Amino acid sequence: EMNFPIDIIWMDENFKVTGLKENAKPESYPEAFYPEQNSKYVLEARAGFISETSLKIGDSGQVF
């Protein structure tokens, strides 16, 4: 039940980024989003965070 767009960042046990979804909007419901690889953690951030930080798959989560 989100009320605003978010970016979704998935990470493995070493906090390496394994998946990204930018600008997931509330109206996308009931669509579900999944990482491209197995992940242990998920971080939901405000929309725009991924592009502002130039985050990409394979990056270390210690960047943010």
C-alpha cells in the first residue's frame, strides 16, 4: 500500500547489488517486482535515488 513512487534495491549477503527497479509507482499494483538474481536484502528508497547515485547491479551496497 505505497502512496508514492519508490526505487527498489536488492542485495546479496555481502550487500552487493543484485537487482534494481526504478520508479515503482503505486498504480502498478498488483504487479510484483523481483530481483534478477537471488537476494537476501531489499532496500526501498525514494524514487530517483538509483539514478542520482548512478547505482548499478554489481555495486557494493556500501556506496549508500
